[in-house]
Amino acid sequence: MEVERLVNLVRADSQEQWKQLPGPGTDNTSRPPRFPLTMLGESEFLNSPPRKTVRFGGTVTETLKKYKEGDTVDYDLLMTQLVDPEIKDAQIINWLQEFRGAVTQLTKDFEHLVSKILKLPWLCRSLMVVEEYLAFLSNLVSAQTVYLRSCLNMLVSNFVPGRIVIQENGVDISDSEDEDENLPRNFDICHRALQMIAKYVPSTPQFLMPILVEKFPFVNKSARFLECYVHNLLRITVYFPELCSEILELVVGKLLKLDVSASRNDIEDAEEAVEVNNGLPTCTEERMFDMDEDEEKQQAHSALPNDMMAHPMAERLDILMSVLLAYIKDVCYVNGEFMLTRTKDLYRDLIVVFDKLVLRTHASCHVQYFMFYICSFKLGLAEAFLEHLWKMMQNPNNPAVIRQAAAGYIGSFLARATYIPVVTVKACLDLLVPWIHHYIDSQDAGTKAYCDVALHGSFYSACQAVFYIFIFRCKQLLSGNLRKGLSYLQNLNFERIVMCQLNPLKVCLPSVVNLFAAITRKYQLAFCYTIIERNNRQHIPVVRSSTGGDLVQICTNPLDCFFPFDPYILKRSKKMFDGIYRVWEDLSLQDIQVPQNIIKLDAAEDEEDDFLKGESLQNETVGITTGSFESHTQSPNNVGSPLTMFPLQNF
């Protein structure tokens, strides 16, 4: 009762003083500017005296002294006022100024008091409150470093929109995100505070990183929630460059979790379902992924915008990929000017994250495109990336799965990147193909000269990369001087590769093999169909029992491989790759018919050609993968992907 009486007296006696200062939300309060907020100079906030105020129970210094002596009346009054939801700006300023004067007394014994101060709603207050609060934080961490973590926790907690909870009779009837238009301003203030704290405590970045990891929102939070946090994380790298690699690793790791949670087939199925339902998402998807976000619940009752993904996880990933790609461009370009040094530093950080996380993640669909994007800024970066992958692939000390993944990235990158010239493609083929021939030399006459993925996985992955590159870039390789281009391809000696005892045509994806066979046959670079037919006869079906009965399957992807730069299907961030990504151009019958001016080979090969024209192959087809091999027959409508089926009866 004594505490409540004193509080009421303070409110009554100070009412006139509080009315003279504008509070948050009043008509006479002008909105603080977003950029920049001026910060008090060191001499100002360290030496400015506390303002006079109406007080009962003495100053903060006296209150703290009484508390240590056992008199807690004034201390309890102070604690009550700090948590008062109706506290005015003038009173907050007076308290903060007095706390600055008594900061040396705020030892660990007053941890509860400091926690109340750190919970004050200061960001939504006037500019005077903000400046006074920043001054208090500077004094606190410089005098009492024990509170550094608490201050950092408070600032990082403000990297996301707040929650607005409406209660009725003690029950929450509404819980939604705060769409405050001042969020950008609040974020600016928090970043200023971090930089100011680091000025007085140089070890701030060391203590900040674990907090950033701990505070990262769960992936089931709304896209807006995740977007704000990731944006603020990346912004920290600008003034704390020593944290750049760790922050990028944290962000990419979270993006990968979203990526593997939304497979290509699931995303396509969700988009098709929306089209069937005239722009409305399916109820099943909303029940699975809606969680408790009001924003996404509302989306279930309205048509989706054109650039919005139907799959909730894909929608989150799309927005976060847009943030990451925009960050990469902003670092590398300043006012339209390319910054080479900054780009190199960022590339080094990204390649470390790529090796540690992305290269080891199987069947990710979109996250790896950050390397595709940064390499488009300068050819030297693309060549450095290819050289890095080449070293990873040919190093026998690396695990087989890493070597095979590196080969897949080489093949997909060279095939899809429009900014890589033909001369670079040839340079890479001049590395890959001799390596393949050397491998054949070392194995073909040995005891292990037989088809075995476990023994020769790297070899088969390299072969598939070469086949894939050739399929996509054959027109460029032969453009200009056809005779010279054919001479170059003949020197690669594809015939020896496909005829070797290791039999790569049996292991590589059938869709790649079929197109490779068709194109090499046209230019008489290799004749693969006899081997393909023999391999087909040797495939042993596998019978698997299930609840629906026995299922007969043939293993069509023994390498368990995928092409990492298959078509990008996230709608918003996809725009970043316009002009730098090569979509598959369907091969016409004319493209793969044997031209009359090419000299036929010997009679034995003519007999093989006659065999290929027999009735047994009238219904034969060739296709090209869009992801894992299973998807090339299940999802033929991928944008930018080759057609799944192609008739051969006109060969």
C-alpha cells in the first residue's frame, strides 16, 4: 500500500511536467528521421548532469545505498515505476540520467534492476529518449562489462517485428506481428547501438555471434519475421567484417534447411494445385505448414499474388534468397561501380561456406545459386570457382561423395552459365577428358576393370559431367569453323571413353546417355547404341514388396547424382538470374540427323546404323534430367528443362 501511494503522488505532482514533453503517438510529435540519427558526443553524454525531477524517496544513488542497508521501500517504488506501462518520456529520461550517474554502483547485486531497465520500451519513444538510452548503454557496458551479454541480447531481440497481443478477460484473443512503419528506424538504432558498444568494449563481436545463433527464429515463423532477422544479420557484416564468414555460414545453413524441406517435386505439385484451385492454396498444405502465423492463415482465404509461392516453405526460401542475393550485389557494387577488392573478400567467405555446407548437402535445389550469382560479376571469379571444384574432384584424399559432388557442380555450372565463354569450356574439357583417359589407362588392364560405382564413382561422375557439358554446349563448340570444331571434339576421343571396360554408359543417367549418343552419332564422334542395348539387356529388375503389392523397379540412377544448377523455380529471386542462366533448347530432328557431307565410317559401323533403324527401336526415346533421374519422367514440365521424351524413329 505504501508503494502504491507513493507512485500515485509521483504521477500527480509530475503531471504538468510530463504534459510539456511530447510522448509517443501524440499529434505534436514529429516522426524521427530514419537516416541518420545523430548520436550524442562522448563529452556530452559522459559529462551532462542529471536533470531535476520530482522525487519521493531520494535519488537513485540514495535508493541503491538504502537497498544495501536493508531499506527496500524506495527500491520497490523504483522497480514499480520502471514497469509502469503508462510511464512518460520525461520520467524515463530522468531515470536514465540518474542511472548514468550511478552506473558504477549497478553491480551484479542489482542484476534484476538492470534487467528492468533493459526491458523499457525505448525504441518506440521520442528521439530524446533514444539518445539518452544509448548514452546509458554506453556507460553501463564500459563501467559494468558483466552486463554486456544482456545488452546484446536486448538489441538482437529487436531485430524482428514485435508481437501485438490483445487480451480479453485475461485470455489472448489476438496475437499478430506488429506492422510498425518505424521498423526500419528501429533497426537503424539497434545497429548504431551495437557499433557504439563495440567502441567501448572491443570484444563485442566475440560475444555477439553466439547470441545471433541463439536468437535465430524457427523456420516455421512467418516469412516477414525471418526476412527482418536475416537482413539485420547480413547488415552486421558491414561494420563487423570479422563476423562475415560466421554469419554467412549461419544464414546459408538455415536456408539449406528450408531448401531440403521443399523438394522440387513438392514445389511443382503445390503450384499445380493452386492452378487447379484457381489461385487458392490447398487446405492440406495450409494445415501442414501454417503453424500459428495469422498472416499465412489469411492467405488461405485469398488468391495468391503472381510472385508468391504456393508452398509455404518455398515462399520463405524465396524471400530469404532475395535478401541474400541483394546483399551480395550491394557488397560488390557501390553506386553501380564494381568493387573488386570487396568482391574478392566476399567470394572467399562464400567459398568457405560452400565447401563446409552446400557441397556436402545432397539434392539442394536453390541455395547453391549464390555461387552462380557472384561468379557472374567477373569471369575471373567463375574461373576461380571452376579451379576450386577441379581440385576438389581430382584430389584422391577427398571422400568419394565430395569428389562426385564437385564433378556434378563442374558439369552443371559449365552447362548453365551463359557468362562462361567457349574458351573456358574447352579449357575445362581439356582437364576433365585427359583425367578420364588417364583413369582408364590405370584401371582398364587391372583387376578392377569392371563396372562398379563403389570403386569408380569419381570416374563415372566425371564422365557424366563431360557428357552433360557436351550436350548443352555442342552448338557453341562447333560454331564458327565447323571443321575446326569437329577436329577438337574428335581429339577428345569420346569413342574410347564409352568403349572402355568401366562402361560409363551403364552408370550415367539414361537421359544424358541417350542425348549424348544421339549428338555424337550425328557428328560420328562415338557410336554408343550397341553398348546401350547391351546394357539394357543386363539391367536386372528389383522386386520390392509394399502394402499395395509387389513393385518391380530398375535402378536408373546408381550414382545417386543430381545437377545442382537445374532450373531455378522460386518466383521472386529467379529474376536475379535473367540473362545469365542458359535454359535448355529442345533438339529438333534436324539437329540430330546425320548430315550428308560427313563421311561414313566402315561397313561394320554401317551395319550398326542399320540395326538402330530396326523395328525394335521404333518406340525408343531419349530424355534429359531436370533433377534427380526419377524427376525427369515425373516432372516433364519444368520451365527451362529439356523435353523428357524425344522420338528416334526418324534417325
